[in-house]
Amino acid sequence: MIQIREPQHWQDYELIDSGNFQKLERFGQYILSRPEPQAVWDPALPLSEWNKADAVFIKEKSKSGESGDRGKWQLKPGMPDRWFVNYQYKGMKISFRLALTGFKHVGLFPEQAENWNFLYDHLKAVTNMHQPKVLNLFAYTGGASLAACAAGADVTHVDSVKPVLNWANENMQSSGLQNIRWVLEDAMKFVKREVKRGRIYQGIILDPPAYGRGPTGEKWVLEEGINELMQHCASLLESKNAFFILNLYSMGLSALVAEGLTRSLFKPHISPEYGELYKADHSGRKLPLGVFCRFSSGT
């Protein structure tokens, strides 16, 4: 069965409106307007509400005249370039330092809170038996790493961009956590090496982009590399008391692809849940923000 999930428990985030390929969001006390390719409908709120945004992302034109991924932020007076938001679920209290980047991102994907809750619940149920080892690949600024660490796990956080690792480290410190292992490495190279070493993890989070580059120029194309990468992940994952989370953001891939990959590579009796992550704006329209597949295995 396909599950569609909306993250709950957010106090410092809300999707106010969406439409005309834009989304209007609140992060803490600040309102942002930025591009969203799947917001194909008209905005529900009048322009006067959108004009209240403290920061608006404007795409830059490429040499061919087309809008690219890069751009600049237009800021109102008093809008900082950095600020913090918090997230709380049960005993998990984590903090994120946000920033306005040249690629419209701010260092946080709020829809992933649903997966943070999932892994936190699983880890809290097993940490009384041992300290689980968790691997977070393409880990970005570390939301899943923070959630796993808050649940008592031994976390290895892998990303290929050094400034992003430093950013994740700031988030760990602001959350009052410690001892996450930071690895600057290409994800494929890292998992191949871990398989050779015979390493085993009780949790793996896989959050690959559509395209990317490793720290020494390694090329990543999702459709070309995801099957091999997940094969190695299957070799690294413990067969009992373990969990696996896969997120896909490419607009061309459905949740059925994520589910098919997972079923084909992990043991046949798993029962993954899969579907879309979304956030509803104030008018009730559900904005899709990626697909997922995940499972947890019992004893």
C-alpha cells in the first residue's frame, strides 16, 4: 500500500501558500518565497500576502536566456543571512542553523521530519539492548544524523562537500549533541570500502541527489548509480533490529521505483512502506516534496 506522509510536530515551519511555481514558507519568524517546480496551480493568497516575504529568491538567467538553478536573494531590512529553528518530537530536541544559499536552499528539508520521527522511534526501541550503528549517506546538513544521535545511536555522517559537513557539525553543537563521525567522501567509494571491511550497520539513510560530484570529481547520476549503491547498502545492513530509509527527489521517479529497488535488494520478507512526502499549504493543497521507501526489521 502506498503511504503519503505529511510531517507533524513542526512549530518553526509552515507552508503558507504555493502556486505559480513558487512556495511561501515560514522558517521560525521569517517568511521566504522561493521557486517550486511542482506548484503548477495559481496561488490561493493575494499578492499582498506574498509581498510580506522577508526574503525572495530570484533565479539568474543563463547565457542561453533560460532560468537556471542559481540565483540571488532579495532581502528586506532586518532579514539576517543566518538564523536558527528548532524541532521537537518526544525526547528529540534538535536545532538547525539556516542560511540563504545561491541554490535557493536554506539548509533544511522540513518534510524529512516524518523520517526523523520514524528512525527515532525505531532506535529508542532498541537502544536498551545495544548502541545501534547508523550510516547516513548524502547526509547534507544532518537532520537524520541529529535524530539518530538524539536517540542514542553511533552515527556516521557521509557527504562529499566540506562546507556542508561543517554546517552539519554546527547543527550538532547547537542541538547539544556530540560524537557524530564526519566523513568527507564519495558515497559509492565509502560503502564499497565498508563492505570490504565487513562493517555492519543497524540503520542506513540514503538521500541521493539527481546529480552530484564527489570531493575529487566523482560523477553521480541517480538513475545510473542507485541500484549498485543500494546493493552495497544491503550488504552493510544488519538482518535484525534494523531500519532503512530511501529518499528520492528526482521528478521523473515514482515511489514505485523506490519500492521496487528496496524489495529486490533486501530480504524478501520485509514489508516496506512507500509513497510521497508532502506539505499542505493553508488552503489545503498538498505540495509533493519527494518520494520515500522505508522499513524496519524485527527480531
